[in-house]
Amino acid sequence: MTQSVVVQVGQCGNQIGCRFWDLALREHAAVNQKGIYDEALSSFFRNVDTRTDGDGIDIYKGKICSLKARALLIDMEEGVVNEILQGPLRDVFDSKQLITDVSGSGNNWAVGHKLYGCQYWENIVEKLRRTAEHCDCLQCFFVIHSMGGGTGSGLGTFVLNVLEDEFPEVYRFVTSVYPSGEDDVVTSPYNSVLAMKELNEHADCVLPIENESLFNIVSKIHQMTNSGKLGSTVKQNSLITSSAGGIRTDQAKPFDAMNNIVANLLLNLTSSARFEGSLNMDLNEISMNLVPFPQLHYLVSSLTPLYTLADVNVPSRRLDQMFSDAFSKDHQLIQADPKHSLYLACALLVRGNVQVSDLRRNIERLKPSLQFVSWNQEGWKTGLCSVPPVGHSHSLLALANNTCVKPTFMELKDRFMKLYKKKAHLHHYLHVDGMEQSCFSEAISSLTDLIEEYNQLDVSKGGPRTDPPRLKIAM
Amino acid sequence: MSVVTVQLGQCGNQIGHEVFNAICSDFHSTHGLCSKKENESYQEACKERFFSEEKTGVPVARAVLIDMEPKVISQTLSMAARSGCWKYDHQSHFCQKQGSGNNWANGYSVHGPRHKDAIMNLVQKEAEKCDRLSGFFTVMSMAGGTGSGMGAFVTQCLRDAFPASFILNQVVWPYGTGEVIVQNYNSVLTLSHLYQSSDALLVHENDAIHKICAQLMNIKQISFRDVNRVIAHQLGSVFQPTHTSEGAVRYSRNPLGDLMESLVPHPEFKMLGLRNIPQMSENSLAYSTFTWPGLIKHLRQMLIANAKMEEGINWQVRPPLSGLPVSQKCCLSRAPHFNTSIANLVILRGKDVQSVDVGGFRDAALYTSWLNPQDAFNVWKTPRAFNKYEKSAALVSNSQFLLKPLDDIVGKAWNMFASKAYVHQYTKFGIEEEDFLDCFTALEQVLSSYASL
């Protein structure tokens, strides 16, 4: 069994991270009735004997003593991290997993990346090394951050570089929250594009998330549960947005519902690596199957169902609805419509009481309405995990490598150019040691190249299919 | 003589486990329909072939379990132990922490060499437990990373370490609409490599077995366990003890050798397909009766028309009239109508088996012209019934059964390769484009050979 380490950077990253750890504990508590420290738990948690001083001695078997998250919490302001450490999750982290500062990055990528990066480099490397040493077989780093600010964006991508240099064999999955059009941070386009270059070059897989999509999902659920019709029959802890059953019992914060969705994304992504099933899908398989060319590693994700009704009988019609929903644009975690764009690859990870025939039936049913690239007409990666998420009898995570990410990137580029043409706010960046104009031009060039690659693929969409001629053998 | 089973990857271990279940359940079957002496002789042969004795009395499967991640093996070991009828030797497994990531190159070039010694030690130990070793039976899928890549590597090692033993690879072909996106690459790499070291490849296609589950077994929500059980039943019907000659008193002592001798006359032709009738749910079985002529007739037509199961057979297909010139090479773009064979083996088990007439299979028109039909066809008859089927007939065929499926796989892989998609994932672990080309060439050669029958 392998282990994964979560690196949460910046305000957004830490808030999402906090929700992740809460829901992870909830999930394991539901599955692990006997309180034994098993391999599934070990993928994200250490079992530590806290009676001794120092780091605590790892206990590999037997009863759970004290669980510690395999995580690194980084923020250049103290507010969010302090809140976590004072809250009910405080025992899950220890002070040696934190890197904080006081003044923040001022929504400036350069400050996060160049200034703080340089300052904290040794500290970051040391703490990462220590976390890795506690792992028997470290498979993956999950970096969680936002793109629009300064710390998550700048320092987060700096850490990404460090991960590649220090741990080249370990996969780097990055969950990035992209700013929406009405973002109140004026410089968010600069920060995002500068960060994109780093993601292009140093991440294995990126799961882009847009707040707008999360917000729409939350509203939709709110509507459903309060409409009176279904309100009473929805299982509260099955809501993809719910913290019910977790450790947190205090007032929910405004972004909690949205962050829970992302936390659930990560839980579902890793479920088949942690729990058993008839067709396992490990994290290294995700990168292998969904990244046909190194540059094209942006995966659009969707989670269904958003909630479960309390009635126990789930006719297969509802099961099929779950599959249909996974491809609808309302369920995607970025503003995108995969159905009307080109699929390079698609992965379906099903949890719970779903068998291979259900999977096959739905793939056959949905395939005709989807457009796949000519060299991957039947490109489906499937996984079946027996353990469903809390509150559900089954669930589906769909990951698509699809050209529908292109509009998001193009808008980002437009917003960037609007500011850059006028050289607005540029001086704040160029002030920072190590930051030059070329950083900007290289970043926008990297983004342009990426958009062009997607364009090339889109051009081939719907064209006549000519298969390359086969090798001829002389008899 | 004994057979050592090597289970590789998730699929290999899941199926291997069901195979031993099927064999054990047949072993204990009270519906043998034969004399007590006959039954005891059968059980004796079965035990020697697949199990070694342990002090506790619970038979221990002659198997080595290999996987690059621990979940499946630990499940398999515990399920077998819980059955109470048989179990695995808990020392006889090799496991790592991180899987092969569906990457053939990772399985073959990285995991293989790294763990070769440890794995071959385990195999050696199992081989030494056998009084006489007939050979190895490996179970794997070709779509993933471990079964396929590591499986190809291990097969090579087996060939090097045991040059006198037979190696039969049972290979599972994935669903056409995908379980793994790079499955066609992994398949091409696996098949081309196995062809060099293996004696024969016995193929099961998930699509075909799925249809059997849906239409014959009437299973509503088909799980992989259902699919694996059908495969296990089919394999059991081939591997359980048989009499290999008319009037034989003892059960065949060399199961793999006999199989190879009957079916693989030429090293260019190693692809074997398996058909087993009748196949139905246990409930229906209680109410059904069969006649040998009916079963033989269906089986023969399944062979000729390349039907995957006993429903939906195309009865219009007929063998070409003998004496006429052999028509143009079977063109791959047209669906081949008539399935030409190189060699066939029919295994009959159950009631009144001695009286069965299998003349229909000796028709020269079924076979390619360069083999004598006398040599091309064999029949093994055993009075002891298999797994509650009063009469059952299995056909192992070296014919054009797999021509179209193989062509599909190579076609899709070639299409993907032309765009270079995913190739960087393989070159990362040392499999270069030239290696791919070599494999494509090898398989085009196999396709061409089978097409020209």
C-alpha cells in the first residue's frame, strides 16, 4: 500500500485541506469499525504514540493510538492555519508540519514564489523530507492551492518545483482553484498565468476547479433540499457539500459547502487506491491513462450523485441517471461542457454496489453522444471500488481529458492581456528580487502554446476518419 | 505429473482463485456418475496435479501469487483459507507496495528484473514440491501493467529456467470498449513477447464471457466474479484429469504435454480458443437434459461459424466443398465466414461418453491443407462428469477463432501509435518506438499466417 502527502498552500488551499482531513476521518471512521490502524488509513495518516517526545514513534499495526495527517500546511499569513490548530482538528496536525509567516503575500505571485520561496526553501525541503521519511512507499503529493492570490499561487508553485527536484519519482497531483471573471483580486490574471507556466512544466496532473461551478452546485443542492418536495427525504450526510458526521461541530463557514465538494473529489480519486474492489484504479494509473502527451494533463472532473435520497431501493434507472449526470455540464467542477468538445480520454471511477455490467451498459449508452479523438475512439479507463462514500450506496467520479478546458484558459489569457498591455500593476511584481519582464512573456507564451495544442486537436474533431495504413508483411 | 499455476496481477489472481475453487468443487462433487473406483482414481489424479499435501490435511494449491500491490493478494489468500476446502501456501506469494500503473514497460523493464530472483525462488520452491513437473500455467490479463508486462517477463524467465517444461499462458482479453485506455498497447507488447517464450496462449475475451453470463447464465447484474467463474469453469473442464486415448485405464499423466502435442504442431500458430457447452445457471441445469449428438453438432457448428457460445450460432456457414481450390486468402476486411482450423481437441466428460461419435470433427474440409486430418484432430473421453454437468463437451481449438479480435486490437493500437499518444509513458521506462515497431511486426506476421490458412 502506498502513502500520499497533502501539501496545502495559502488561504484557499488550507481551507480546502481542512475540509479534506475532516471528511477523510469521517470516511475512515465509517469503514473502520474496529479502530484498527489498517493499510487504508496509512495512506493518509500516521499512527503515532504521542506519549514520547519529539516526532512521536510510528506504530504500524494494532489499535489506533493517535492519527496524524501526512500533510504540510503552508501559509504566509497566520489566520487560517491558526484557526485549524485551535479547532477540533488540532490533534491531527503537529507544529512541525507547518510553515507560516505573518504578513502574507499581498496577492502577488512574485512575492510568494521568489521572495518567500527563496526564504523558506530550506525549511520546505527539510519538512518535506521528514514527511517522506515517515512513508514506507510514497506514491503521490497532492498540492492544493488557488491560482489567483499570492501565496497559494506563487509559493504553491514554488513548492511544486521543489517536489520535482527532491522527489522526481513521486507523482504530483495539483488541485488548482481558478479565479472567476468577477474575482475581486485585480491582479489575479497575472498570478494565474504565472502559476500556469509552473503547472505546465512541473505537474503530472492538474484538476482545475472554478468557484463559480462549485457555487452553482451548492445552490442547486440548496434548492433541492429546501424545495419541500425532496427536502425531508434527502440523507443529510450524503450531500456532497455536507460536513455532517465530521469532527467539526461549530458553525459552518461560508465556503465550507464549496470546499467539501473539492475534498470529496480527492477522497473519491484516492478511494480505489485505499479500498478494495474488483477492478482497482491506482493513482499512477490515472496519470498513465489520462495524459496522452506530457503537456495535456488538465483533467475536468465531475462528481455524482450530489445527494442521496433516503429510500433504500435504488433502481438501476437511478444508477443510469448517475452516469448521465456525470457528463452534464452542471456537474463539472469547472465552467465547461465536455459533451460538446473533444475527448482525449475519460476515466470513470465507481464506488459502491455497482458491477461491471452496469458500467458497460452505461458506457454503451453514453458513447454515441460523446466525441472522442480519432486515435482513442474507445478510450475509457474504468475502476470499481467496493466501498461507497459516506451516506451513499454508490457514487461516480468522472475525469476527462477534454478540450473543453480551452475556454477557461483563453479567458485567462484575455484578462491577462488586458492588464499587461497597459502594464498595470507590473511594478509591484518587477520590484521583487529575481522577477523580470521575461517571466511574464515566458508565462504568456507557455499558455498560448498550450491553447494552441488544444486548438490543433479541436480542428481534427469531426473530420473524416482515415486510419493509418497497416504494416505489410512479406510472406 | 503436476502443474504449477502462476497468478499475475489483479485479474490473474482473481481468476486463479476461482479456478482452484472450481477444481475443488468438482473434486468433491457427488454427481460423478461413475464407479467409486473411477472417481477415486480421478480425485487422485486431480490432487496430484493441482495440490500438494499438508499436515493439516487441507490441500494446498500448487500456485505462486504475484502482484505489485498488496490488496488483491491479501484478499485472495484469505478467501481461499476461509473456504475450508483448500488454501494457498501463504509463503508462496510475492507482493510489492506500488502497482505497475497499467504500464507494460513498468511491469516488464522495471519490476520484472528488480524482483526476478525473489519470484523465481518462489517458483523453484513450488516446482520442487512436485514429484514430476508437467509445466506451468500462467493466468494474466493483457490490458494492465503487472499481469501483462510482468507476466511477459516472468514467462521468459520460466522458459530460461525450465527449458524442458511446458508453459501455457491463459490470457484475458479486455472489453473492446475499454477498461484501460492503453490496453491495446499493453496487449500488443504482451502478445508479441509471449509468442517467443510460451508454448501456447489460451485466450478468453471479456466481451464473449460477458455475453455468456447475460444470455446463458441469465445473470442480471454481472460482476467480475461472475465472469471469472465462467472462465474458471471452462478452464476446469479442460484441465481436470482425462483419458487421452481410447481404452486408457489411467488418467493422462502429462496434461500440458498432451495439450501441446495435440494442438500446436507449428510454432507460428500458438493461439488457442476455448469453447465449452453446455453452460447455464445451476437452477436451469436441474431441469435440462442433453444428448451427445446435439452437443457435438452445436460444438462443431460453433467451431465452423466462429460462434462464442451456443446461442446465436450462424447455421448458414458450411465448410468449403473438398476438391475445390482453396479460395483467396481470407480477407481481413470481410468478416471471415468459415473458420479454418489447424488442430482441434474435443474433451468429453460424463454419461455414455464412450458411445459418442465425433466423426464430424474429422472432416478434412475443416482443416488447413498442410496437415493430415488424422493428426489434426484429437478427442479425450472421460466417464467422470464435471461439476454437476451430466454431459459436457469442451473444444480447444487452434484456428482462426482469434483472427478478427487480434486484428482489431492491432489496428487500434497502430492507430494510436501513429499519433504517438502515450508513447512517452513507455519510453520513460525504457520501451522505445523501435520496440513497439518490432512488436507490431511480429503480430502482423501472426495475423498473416492465420489469415492464409
